[in-house]
Amino acid sequence: MTDGPLDLDKHRGMAAQKATENRRAMTDVESRARELRERQSVLQSGLVSVAATSWPEAATKARYVLNIYAASLSPDDTRHRDLIAAILADFARLDGQG
């Protein structure tokens, strides 16, 4: 007997090793996605519960919503993507004037 852990993966075939790696990666991805959803929920609750006190704060909220909307658009929807890009560029340009 040995005191250290045994690496059982090296005693299995390549397909079994790959399947194990995939399961581990999927578990990690699902865990990170769940954490991200929880953090987004906290952020969104904060954005809803606190009123903006300035135009830059309102623009920050609008940027967040526009980015969510942009992520849901199909790649072929260039008209809406261009509109969002123009609005975000306006926000960036106007932020520099304040």
C-alpha cells in the first residue's frame, strides 16, 4: 500500500479519460454559470432599487441593459447592432464632456 492517492485515470482507456475530463469541465462550467447568474441577479436588484442621481448613472444602467439586449440579438440583426453601437458611442462621447 502507498500513502498517496492513486491516479486511476491512467489505468483507463483514452475514451474514458476524455469522458471524465468532459464531465469535470461541464461541472465547472455549470458552477461558474450559476455563480454568474447569482451575481447578475444581485446587480440587477441593485440597479432597480436605487434611482440614478445623474445622467452618467442613468447611462450606466442603460449600457447594462443595451449589452444584455445586444447579446440576445442574432448575428444577422446588423440594424439593431449598429443602433446599439451608435448609442454606446454617444454615451462614451458625452461622458467625456462632463
